[in-house]
Amino acid sequence: NDVQNNPFQPDVTFRGFSASPLLGTPQGLSVYVEGVRVNEPFGDAVNWDLIPLNAIANMNLIPGTNPLFGLNTMGGAISINTKSGRTSKGGSVEASAGSWDRKTLSAEYGGVSKDGSVDYFISANTFQEDGWRDASKTDVNQMFGKLGWQNETTKIDLSFTGADNKMIGNGPIPIEMMRALGREAIYTSPDKTKNTLAFVNLSGSHWINDEVMFSANTYYRHSKRKTLNGDINDDFDPAEDCELADGWEGCNGALNRSSTKQNSYGLNAQFDFNQNLLGHKNLFTLGAFYDRSKVDFNQSTQLGTLNDSRAVDAIDDDGVAPSRLTDTKLKGVTKTYSLFATNTFSFNDEWHLTGSGRYNVIRVDNKDKLIPEAGDDSLTGYHVFNRFNPAVGLNF
């Protein structure tokens, strides 16, 4: 669903659980791209605009609460596999234009070397529009590249994803306001989000023999997110809040800004044993995972006035109220260690028994840059969480 009214900021909902780009939404779906969990370290949000659409080869939805896919996998997991030169040979270009000054251009090209050992793929997207609502311009630029090598027993892939996006996500308006001003009306502006991404992933697999395979991947992901939201000042008091130079009293609007810088890297490795057990087919997987993420989050508020076009104008320095207040300044480091295993035993071609489990140890070290000393009013703190989560299932 498109609560933000932007095609690149959807909420994906399955059985009541969501994967949303909106910070603060209870996240209940895990999203993986080529084995890397792309739920952001801060708030587990999913920025769908950072996944290039024309780089996707296929997607799998694994329903249910499965501990193998990490924390907050309450409704299920979405696994996205990207294209390669072996699966998407040749090239294509697509362009379109339409209402509200929408212009799109996408291109891709892939191939395999003459000896068949090396494959390559590259794609790029650009999307621009003014939007069907007032003050809703969007500019999205994405690229993806993958280089692969393989022989009879080993396969290695190195991929890079980049994005530089500026989006407007105007939320819903009261129905009375829509009737009076039209469907294109907005509640307040601006509602800007700027996302940038640099994501490198190295993955590989090796068949030790016909029944045992080892696979692993390591990644580095750097993302930045800046938001600027014009909002109604719900606590506005004309008699007390502020007085502007022109004599008009009160600050009935507010500009809320945030910036989030996230750096994460990790390593995942597993063995798959495809060997019969008691004369029946059996698949056993054993693996380990490590992830480290560092988050810098800042949030500030600036008082302003709501003008006739529903935009918030910041007050000048002549105003009595302070022009900008920093509400939050947080730095945090999260380290996750995991061991996981799953086994699927097939009684026959129709009945399958699956058991799985994951043991997590998570260490969170937060530092409040405004109130450094730990206490009731401070975000500073060191927290450790550990738990073993099992699961069992019978499939027909």
C-alpha cells in the first residue's frame, strides 16, 4: 500500500506484518538481497527505493515466523535474487513519459565470456516526476553491477548497488480537506526524504563433494538518510510561543529535520548436507553469522509559520523563539553473533518434517551526545540480548 503517496516508498504488508520505509512502523518482515538483510540497522525500516527494480531476477516469500531469518521475522521473509550475465544475456533499454511530467529511463546489459567462466551484468534506472499532488516532486537514480566467475564446483559473485534519491512522500489528508481543495491537496509541506546508498556484496559457493556444499558471503553497506518535514505545531499558543518582526504572533508550524548515517558489514557462512537419513531424503544446514552496524542519528526542530500554500516557513532570526533546536543526537554500535541450523526430513514425496533453531547474541552500545551520562533522561546505555529461538513444522 502507498501510504506515503510515492511509488518508491510503499508499505509491503503480509498477514498483518509490514516492511515499511517509515521509521517507527512495527516491522514484521525481513527482506534479503542476495543473502544480505537490508532492513536498516536503525529501526529495521526497509527503504525500497534502494533496490533497483530492473536488477531483480526473482523474489521468494517465505511465510511464517522462522528464526532462521533473524529478529523481527514475525510474518515471513522476502528473499530477492538479482540478475547475472548468465540469466540475463543481451541488453535492453526502456523509456517512458507521461502526466505530471513523469520521465523514466532504464537500461541493462549482460553477457558471458567466450570460455564461459566469467559473466557480467549492469543496469541503471532514472525516474523523475512532479507528482500528481501538490509539492510532490521525486528524483530517483539507481545502478547495479555484478561480476561472476564459476567452474564445475565453485561460483563467486561480486556485486555493487548504488542509489541517489530525492523523494517527496505526502501522507493522507482529512476527507473534508480533500472535498474542499481537491485530491491533489496536501496537509503540510515539505515532506522530503533523501537516500543514498553504496552496497558491496561478495558471495561464493563450493561443492566439497556431490552431497556437501559450503557457501558464504561478506558485505559492506553504507547509507545516508535525510528528512525534512513541515508539520503543524500542535502545541502552538499564540500568546506565548513566539513573536515575529512583522507583529504577527505565534509559530503555528514546525520544520522537523533528521539525518541518519549507517555503516554495516557482516559475514555469513554455512554448510549444506544433502544426504539420506534412515533411507529417506534429508537436508541439513549449519551456519554462523556476524554483523556490525554503526548508526549516527540526529534530529532537530525549527519553529515556523504555515503559509497559504500549506508550506512551513522557518522563522527569521528576528523571532523571539530559538531558530533551531537539536532534540536528539545519538551514536550507536550494534554487534550480532548468531549460530543457526535447520533440518528437513522427507518421509516420502509428500510429507516433510522440518526443525530449525537460531541462537542470537546482540550487543548494543548507545551514546547520547546531548546527555552523555547514563540515566532516565539519557539514551546512553550498554545492552546485551541473547536467546535461542526454535521452530518445528510439518508440510504436506
